[in-house]
Amino acid sequence: MKTKSVLSLDDVNRALDAAQAEAETQGWAVAIAVVDDGGHPLALRRLDDCAPMGSYIATEKARSAALGRKETQVFEEMINGGRQAFLSAPVLQGTMTGGVPIIVDGQIVGAVGVSGVKPDQDAQTAKAGVGAIQPA
């Protein structure tokens, strides 16, 4: 039987805090979601002035990163490159840049999704959150 790490509440809060700090440093109003390895929501934080829709999109980006086992930017690039059939993939609705998986000991343990600003800024914020808990 295999064993793997799982996210604790402390891990989730560290990810949220680090992502929020990055967003606030940059002046970005975003929503930040953290999910487990099955894409189930563990936490959501919407910063002041972020559009309500950001909460939904951040959660879906995180879910897609966890279930797809890769950054959602890969999915967006694939679709933009002409692989539009990927849009019909079930469950993966957050196929836009800004979802980043959390990898511990080679295993996906969850993901952080961010929405509210430009795609690269969403990804930068999500990576700050992941960096707070993912070993270097």
C-alpha cells in the first residue's frame, strides 16, 4: 500500500496567507482557492474588490490543476493551440492559467487556484501560495 502526504489546515492557511500577501503587495484584488488532490474545496478567500465570479473561477482552476495533475496554463495553451476538443473534457472547467498543483514527494496533494487579474498574475499569485507549502 502506498502512503502520501495530505494537506493540513495549517498548510491550507499558509498557502492562502502567502497568496494573499503576494496579491496585496502587487495591489491585485483576487480570489484564492485551495483544494485537495481530488479537487474538493478546502478553503476560499476573496479579497476586497474582487468580482464575485472570481470565487467560482479560482475554485475551478484549482480543481482542474489537481485533477489534471498539471498547471492549468498547459490546458489553456493546448486549447489555444487548436486542441479545442479538450473543452469537452468532463469536470475540467477551469482550463485557464492560474491553477497550480501542490506536489510533495512526487505526489499531487492539492492545488491553488487564483482568479481576478491577468493570467500571468493569477499564476504568480497561485505559485506564491504553493511555495509556502511545497518543499523546494
